[in-house]
Amino acid sequence: MAQSSLLPAVVLLTGLPILAGCSSVGSPFGPAAAAVPPAPQALPPSVHSEEIIGRWGLAAYHREQDRLRTEAAARGQCSNPYPIEASASGGVMMYGHDNSQKQEMTLKGSPEGKTYLGPGTTLVPAEDREIVSFDGRVMILRWVDAEVASRYGNMVLVRCGVDAPERTARARRRPATISE
């Protein structure tokens, strides 16, 4: 009888390491720990900080058919330019959404080949803007966060002082005279 009373103890001691291994995999009887995916790693961007530093005219649009009109409106804002300045760490200093203070922004590339502009070095959809297009003179930014994008629309920035037509005084037209 001594042998039969030892059997449950041996089975229990032998099975404990197996049961301990099951708890790290996740149990079907209890809540599993939520696995947090790592933040996507930023890749080299297609646009660099030194390319966007300067003074910009700024306007925004919500509908694509308003883009050209908005670009002209942005050009008209160069009398009160939106500044993008160099930061000490190699990024840029500019305004975020809902913030009257400039903050440091970094250009970040993504695995999809897109370039984003936002605080920090990792992609943060709530704070980042996608650079939709940039030709050195005109830059279009779209907020990644849908709620912020619905309020601010697509930002059109037109570089001030580059390829801008010179302002000249308009000559007054003389009234036409009728000659006999």
C-alpha cells in the first residue's frame, strides 16, 4: 500500500514542470496577456531636414479639387510666413496640432516608402504628418490621425521667395481716346 500512496506524489512532481511551461504559452482557461507589437522602426526618409528649413506660405484644403486654389492662397501668405527652423539635434522646429509652441520634429521613413514628419524617432500616428508630395517648392502634408485631419485638412506649404514673381507697381491704364 505504500507504493500506491506514492504514485500521486510522483505524478504531481513529474507534471509540475510541464504545467509551468503551459502557463507561459497561455492558458485556454484564463485571459492571455495581450501581446504588444513593437513600434514600427523608422527608416531613412526621402526628404531631409535641410530641404524643408525656411519660410513657407501656408493654407489647407479638405477636397482634392481645391488643391490648386489652396496652393495659390498659400503663396499669398508669404507676407506672414510659417517658419520651419533647424533644431539642435538635426531635425526641425515647427508647430504641432493644437499647440502654440514650436516643438522638435523628425523626418521618418516607413517600410511602405512613405515619409512622415512628427515628434520623436518612431512613427506615432496621433502626432505625425505624411509628406504626400514635395518638389522643393511646394510641400503637401496630411495628418495621419483621422480626427486631426478632419479638423485641419491637408496642409499646403509654398516656399516663400523662390520662383515668386517680382512685385511691380501696376501702370494705370489711360482711358482710350477717340480720334477723329
